[in-house]
Amino acid sequence: MTTDLPYPAGWTLPSGRPRDVLCVGTAIVDHLVLVPDGLPGELGFAKGSMNLVDVAGAAAIRTAVGEGRERSGGTVANTAVGVASLGGRAVFVGSVADDAEGAGYAADLEAAGVQAILERHPAGDGEARTGRCVVMVTPDAERTMATALGLGPYLDHAAIDAALVGQVKLAFLDGYVLDFPDAPAILDRLVGAAEEAGTVLAFGLADAFAVERHRARVEGLVGGPVGLCFANEAEATTLTGAADGAAAATVLAREGVVAVVTRGAAGAVVATAAGRIEVPAEPVAEVVDATGAGDLFTAGFCFGVARGVGLGRAARLGGLAASEVIGHLGARPEQSLARLAEARGLLEPAPGGRR
């Protein structure tokens, strides 16, 4: 039985703010398609890999895989959509081109209940286009990605509105933002605004390779201004050198910090300086597509924290959100996460029974 864990001593969330979570990340249009087991290899990709390609290459791969489902994606945008599905007020800040994909990206996010604040660049030839990713999902639920970043990383620090940071309870970014050309200025602006406003800064390690690429900067963040740190087991052990995810969570959970390490089917570990708890994974009838599981776990946890529930319940909300998204194609919830959470007793019913 999982017991709850209180917030760290002196860790308070601002009340009366009009929004829950500000998400800053890479804007990418996802093209999701179920493919035969051997197709990724035929296209030259190792199954389960993430591969960077150019815009023309992504277009050719999309033609090869055929019709699929398009969504406004990117890891952090997926988290924003999950927060909105739980009934939260989420904002996403990213960079797109002034092209059809960029317009569709904004409309799709807004339709999902997310306020989209997008820096728009002139569209042009070559890579001057909105980012896109072809996600090939094989029958074993493994996903192989061909990603053209386009203008996704070209977010200017001026797009981070300090006043907006003061209107949210948490500000979230992930390690992929560290690849942005303007990353140092983005971090300075976001960290400074969060500290001045008393907004909790949440950070996801993104992937083990991102940790290795930016180790010094990641260590500076998780050892400094970050109050809420998310990682999967591979990312956490790469950063800390610990033997497993539980031990890594304890290392990351210094005074005043909540560390969350996800372990797939083994659930999650939540740690503070006062101790740690292990939260089991939510049962899933069938895993169809693991895309977005970590993003949606982060959404549930951030929403729970923004609403002031205990850390154990926040982890259960994260597990519930992740379990919904891996049961179908794509990284977007297909059911209202708020209603699912109400049915599990993790949220109080909304007034009038509406979400």
C-alpha cells in the first residue's frame, strides 16, 4: 500500500493564480502511423530509435509510410495537453514557421484546451519550416521516430513573458530546450522570472543522451533552481551514477526538491529529502503505443502539484494519464483524463458534473 508524502518543508505553491502550468518546449507536428514490423528497417532506421532527418527527408518518409494521424506534438506540448485534459489551465510556448503546419499546430493545441503562445518565423526553403516527426509504431508497441526539427529550436528568449511566469504555479521545460541556440538566455529569463515570482520550476531530463550532451548545465539546474525534477530510470542513473532509479531519486532529492523517477511497468519513485515512496503503475489491458507515456505522467504529476494534492496522489494521477495514452496510437488522451481521475477517486467531481 502506498502512503503519501508531504511537500518539502518550506515548499509552498502560490494561490490565486489564473493558470496552472507554463510549458516551454519544441513545437513539432507528429505524423503517427501503425506500420509492419520490418518497415523501419527497410527505411534505414533501427527499430525503436529516434533519428534526426531534414525536412525533405521527413516528407519522403511520410509518403512511404502512408496515411496516419497528425497532432501538434513535442514532449512538452504533450504534457500541456495532458494538463488540460485533467481540467487544468496550461500554456505552451514554442517556435513555428508561418506555414500551414504552424497554423495547424496552433489550432490543434487550442482545440485541446491549451493556450498556445507561438513565435512565428517566416517560412522558407530547406529547414525554415515548422518541425515535424514521423512516428512509426510497430505491432510490439515500439516506436521509431524520424524527426525534422525545422524551426522548433529557434525560440527567442524574448518569447518568455516574465509576467506570464508570475501567473502560473509551475513553469516546466525539458532537456531538449538545452539544444536551442538561445538556450542560455532562455534559461536566464525563465529562472529569473520564476525566482522573482515564487513560481516552482519543473524540469524533465528528456533523454540520457541530452543529459550527456549538457551534463554541466543539467547538473547546475537540478542542483540549483529546479524544485521538481522528472526522469526515467535511464536518465536518472546516467546523471547520478546510482545503481537504479530508486537510488537515483534519493540522490536527486536534495533539500527543497521533489524528484520523480518513472520505471515503466514498475511504476514510479517519488523522493524528497525526508524520504521516498514507490507508486505502482496503473494496470493496462494492452500496450499499443508507448509514445508520450512519460510526457503524460509529467502532466498528471504537475497538475496534482498545481492543485495541491499530496505527492503520492500526484504520482497516481501521472500513472493514470500514462496508462490511458499507451492504450492507443498517439501521445494525446482519447478520453477525458479528468473523468477517469474522478472515477478512480483521485479528483473531486467538477461542479455540475462537467469538465
